[in-house]
Amino acid sequence: MKPRLIIFDMDGTLADSFPWFVTVMNTVADRFRFRRIEPGDIDTLRRLDSRGILEWLGVPRWKLPLIARHMRALKAQHIGEIALFPGVGRMLQDLKDRGIRIAIVSSDGEANVRATLGPDNAQLVDLYACGASLFGKHAKFKQVLRRSGIGAHHALAIGDEVRDAEAAGRSGIAFAAVTWGYAHADALRAANPALMLSDVDDIARKLS
């Protein structure tokens, strides 16, 4: 597979934000009155899709915009605690050197995404489409396709959640699942991705 455009998810794909997420989640749960997460619950949640997670937590859909806004603001205060996965900068530069255009579609805000990437990596990204709702990534994917002028059949979406696979499918884009992020590999495998990626360097290897 040799795409002309790669659309990355951010959290759990490029940024190792899951440890931070775990430390703040119960504070957010108390604020918005949904079920707290105990250490033994994490493996169960990683095997569920987004709808299953919301049902398990007891979060009604009307609360999602409020929670998302709060999480973006909270993350901005702790952005220095979130690092990129090892090798991300090298991988982005390699893709750029091959002439592949790079986009990021994220539920986080663009300012947070750029701050986590750092200025050198941020300038390697051609297109940002941030602030996606939990189930609204497909609209952002289509926005990226329009802005890039590249057809869906020449694009590849790379992410770590089942909702990323679903959004890519709705947009006609092939999907590659990373196994180092939020969702369990079994849940991602069940979504029938075009590729399963085991580490950051696997991206360059499998696109060669």
C-alpha cells in the first residue's frame, strides 16, 4: 500500500496520552457524574467500542460536548506531561521525504495537538482537522480529502480505536490499526483493518 495521503489520529496513535487520561478520568467522572474506573476495569474498556464504553460508564450523549470541552481545557493545562511515542518524529519526516502528505484528525483541539507535536513535527503536517466529536470523525476525514484534493482511494487513515476504523469506512478510506494505543488489539482486529501495525517503525516498513 503506497498512499498519497496519510491521516493520523493523535491520542494513542502519535501521542502517549493514555497514562495521563487514566490519572484524570475519575476526577472527570465525579464532576460529570458517571461511573468511576478502577484499575481492573481498564482491560474490559479497551475491548469495547465507543458506544459500549459510554454504556458501561453511564454517560448520556447530551453530556459528550460538555465532557469533551472540559477534557480539552484540562489537557491544555497538563500538555507537558504528554509525550509522543518514540520514533514519531523520525517516522513523520520519513513520510514527508517520500512525498506523502500528512494530516491529523483529532477530537482534541489543534492548539493541544501542535503543542504535543512540538514545532519541528508540527510543520511536517500538511492539514489539521481537529475538534471532532466522538462520532464525527468521518466528517473531518471528508474535509481533509476535499482540502487535499486527494481521492479516498489514495488515502490511509491510521488510528487506535474502533471508531477510527468506522469513520474511515464511512469515508471510503483504508484503515490501519495501531496496537499500542487505547483499544485492545482484538477489538481492532475485529474491525477488519487493511493493516495491523505493531510499533511506530512498522508504519514505514509496511508502506515500503
